Amino acid sequence: MVILLAVGLWTARVSFADTRFVTTPYQQIVLYKGPGTTYLQLAKIQAGVPLTIIERNSVGTWVHVQQARNVGTTIINDGWVISGYLNFDLDFHFGDVPVNTTLPDADADSDMSQLHDLYLVPVIPTISDAMRAVYQHGHDDLRNYSYVITKVGDSMTADDLYLKPMSRDDNVLRPYDYLGDAVSYFGASTSVDSVAARVGMTTYTVFDPTWADKSVCHPRETPLDCEYRRKRPSIALIMFGVNDLKRMDDVHFDQQMRKIVDDSIQHGVIPVLSTFSYDPAQPLWLQSVLFNRRLVKIAADEQVPIINLWLAARSLPYYGLEDDDIHMKHWGFGYLKFDHGSAAYSGAALRNLLSIRTLDEIRRTVILNAQNSPASAATPEITQPATPEITASP
Amino acid sequence: MLLLGIVLLVSCTSSGGGDPAKVVTQYLQAKVSADQKTMQGLLCSSMEANLEQEASSFAGLDAKLQDVTCTRQGDSNIVACTGKIVATYGTEQTDFPLVSYKVVQEDGAWKWCGEADAGTEAP
């Protein structure tokens, strides 16, 4: 009895010490044993039921919650839910919530099929020492701009609503405002279109000078090299796959993606790869799994970061896709709006969120570290540029 | 083919081993048609490794040449083209303007050898 009372008091103190962390679902939600839909389903929780947030995953898209029988009493439900289905007060910030670093983003053992390898990959990558070296080479030897990023890919990446809204000043990040520094730091550079991201582009055509924008690229220059020459970015967010599925097998896709990675590294650019979302009901589903597995393998071999969008989008309605089964569903606004759970139903919002979170990771663990190192003291870094420097003419 | 005949205006200047301007036009037509077999016969040896990339450039897209005129620059190995490739992806149309291309003679035949650098090269 004494033990039970002590446990009850302890949980009450941990769970209900801060009312900022008390929330309610705005619709019925499923409670899982861990931060992903592959984990065991524990319960369904009705709209309006008070929940206390204990911790979050590395982004904030999933939160560990507890439900008490009454406020301050015994815990009757304890598990993880998608945060986009919760109501948040104005003073709620994911930056204040402890991050769980022990539970993986999926229970990979729940699926031992070809998908197993994809479930093993974290949604947000950790940044390797090899990428720190790439950044350093780009910054010190090639004079790349730390605060400039670019994007490489097909129509989903060329989309004006992918990353480009980071350059706006009317974004609503709350409760994800812990990403504000990353948005401010890289935002201006996203306002300039990438010549290496075009409608219909593939891992082949990104190396085809025919596809280079002749108004800014040199003769014989590939779109990728042209983009890196013009902007001298420190980071490239790269996603191919959906177009390539129809044009090549996974062996050739692997070859081409490795070329992109190698080319990026030679330019001192950290290539951030991404798996892509795909509908299992579509005819090329098995091929898409092979492609995504190739991406995961390349990232591991080359020690480059990879965003596991495929995994994160599995928990979204229709895998975060539009009705065309290709593009990611938009969230309905021209600016970033993360205060109404858009990342829980819009693949495009989720992709922006994951990309910005990854940029935040690179900024904190690579760029700021390098700037704070003794070796960088002699070469001060511009930290708050108004606009990125672009060499617009060949 | 009929459409091709209407939209193509190929300016011909003859040379040993065929007409380089015609070779370039044929190559561009093969490229928009993803006709790898034809491209293989028209591609210079130094670009053989790019054949698959070249052939897949517009594969799966509805692409065509529009208002194309190709002319050899004097006796040089440069063929300058005007006009464009028009590619449609879904409902979106993208234009790819044509530029100057390098040609080389191999075994007595002219071959397409990629985009020309700025300036005219000696034959």
C-alpha cells in the first residue's frame, strides 16, 4: 500500500508538474507502445481526454503521453501518439519537451519482409564525421557558403512549397519554434530556384546538359554542376525515385545516385538523401521498395545523411500523397504553418518539417561546431546574411 | 514523320562523310524519341558511356522538336541550332532551347559529340 502510494505520488509529480504539457486530442487517436505505427496498439483515446506529454521523438511528430483516471491519480494509459492530432496552447513548445533517445522510430521486428531494412533507418539522421570533413573542405578550400542550401530532384523537390517558404517572414512554426534558428539561418538561400530541381527530372537528366538552364549554365555543364557552381551551397537536399522508377532498374538507380553523392562531395556539399513515399497499392510498389533500399544502402556506404520520409509518411493518411499517387499532399497555405497539425495529414508539410529538422541538426552539430573551433577563428563566418551570394551569369 | 517534315528546316552544307547539320538534327530527333539504337549510331566514341543517359533523357515524356534549324558554322566542327525541345510531363510543358553542338568525324562519318563550348573550334 505504501509502495503504491509512493508510486502514485511520483507519477503525479512527474506527469502533472507543468500544465503546459497537458493537452487533449481533437479526434479519436490510437495509442502505441512506441513512436510509430509499427508498434503495438495499446488503446484508442477519445477526443477531449486530458493527456500529459512526457517526452517526444527527435522531431516532435510523436509524443509519449500518459492518461490519468483523474488529474493527479493513477495512470491508466501510457504510450505514444501522433502529435498532430493534439491541441496545443500558445505557450507549448516542443523545445521544452525532453527528447527520447532510446526508442527507435519503428518496431522493425514487426516486419521481417523486405521492408525490415527500411524500418531500421531513423527518420532524422545523425551526421557522420565524414560529412563534417566534407563541410570543412567545402568551407575552407572551396569557399562554399555555410548558410546556403539547395535542392536537387524532380517536381516534388522543385515545388515552390518545398523549402522555399523558409525565406518568408510570415511562417508559423509554433510549437516547432525550436527550428526557428535553422529557418532564419538558411531561409534566405531558399528564395533562389534550383536549376537541379525540375519537373520530370531524373538521376540521369541531372547529368544531362540539355536539362541545364541555358540562361545561367555554361555550355556542356550539367544541371547539378551548374547549381553547385552558382550557389556554392554547404548542403543539398536530394530526392529522386518516383520518376526514375519508370525509366530504370534499381541497379542503374544505385549507380546514378552514387554519382550524385560523389559529385556533391567533390563540390564540398553535404548531400542529404531522402527515401520517398509510395503507395503499396500501386503497380511499381515492389520496385519502389528496392529503390528505397538502395538509397538506404548508399547512405550507409557513403556515410551521408538520409531522411527516412518513407517511414515517417507511413503514419499519414494515404502515405501523405495526393490523389495522383506521386506528389505529396499540400497543407493548404503558401507559408510554413506547423501550428495546426499539418504534418499529421500533409506529406508536403511533413517533408518540410523533417528537412528543416535535419538542417537544424547539421547546423548545430557541424556548422556551429566548426565556427566555434579554434581553427575557424582566423576566418570569421557570416552568420546572418540578408541574401545568399549568387553568381547568376555564366 | 510528317510532323517532323513540317517542323524541321535543316540547313545543309555538305562535307565529306555526310552532312553534320543533318546528323545533329537526326540525333536530336532520336533523343526526344528515346531511340537508343539510332542514337548509338550517331554518338561519338568519347561519349559512348553516356548513351544510356542520353537515351533516357526524354523517355516517358511527351517530347518533340519544334522550329528546329541547324547550320554548320563555316568549316568548323560546330553545328548551331535554333528552336527547342518541347516536353510535356503531366499537364506541365517545359521548353529546352537548342544550342550549338560539337561534331566529329569518325571512320568517315560525322558524329554528334555533345554541346559545343563557347567559341568556335577548329575542324
